Amino acid sequence: MSKPVPDPPPETTPLTEALHAEDLAKNREAIKRALDFYLSPEAAKPRPPSSMFLVHPGIDTESLLAHACESLASANTMASDFADQLSRPQRNTALAIQQIIMLAELAVNRVLDRVDPQA
């Protein structure tokens, strides 16, 4: 019975070591590209805003605040009128919504006073 003898380790030279290191680096790069492709897809491109309801970029802050104040005042009136037509439980909910609108209107008025104080 013969005993198998392993082959002696191959002789390494600086050239073969450099080639082996280069192959390992290329393999790592290929693995990284593959993982990035499958596990990290490109981020979705941001969609441009719709121009249907676009606020002009050059409009001043005071005008924006004045419009917000008027819109909140209108919403406050509509919520109040709506609450008058409801029964008890729904009325309380509508009045709570009206109060939130009123508080937002007060906050916008305060900011508007700071932007353009009425002397």
C-alpha cells in the first residue's frame, strides 16, 4: 500500500504574489459592484413639483402671511357655521377643529405683526 505524498507548496516569487494580490483586488471590486447593484439601487430622482398650485418664488413673506391669515379666518367661519348645524357629539368635534384653526390664525397674525409692525 502506497502512502499519498502531497505536492510541495508552489514556489512563490514576487511576481506571482503581485499577480495574486491584483486578482484578489479585482475580485473584491467585482463583488462590491455586484452587491451595490443588487442591494443598493440608485435613489429615485426627485419629482418636479406640480405647477398647478405653485406659489410664485418671488412673492414676499408679508403677502404669504396675509393670505394664510385670510384663509384661516375663512376656515374659522366655515367651521363655526358647520358646528351650528350639528348635534351634540359632532358639534364638539367641529368646535374643537374651529379652535385649532383660530389658534393657528392667532399665531399667523403674531408673525405678521413681527414682519410688518403696524405703528
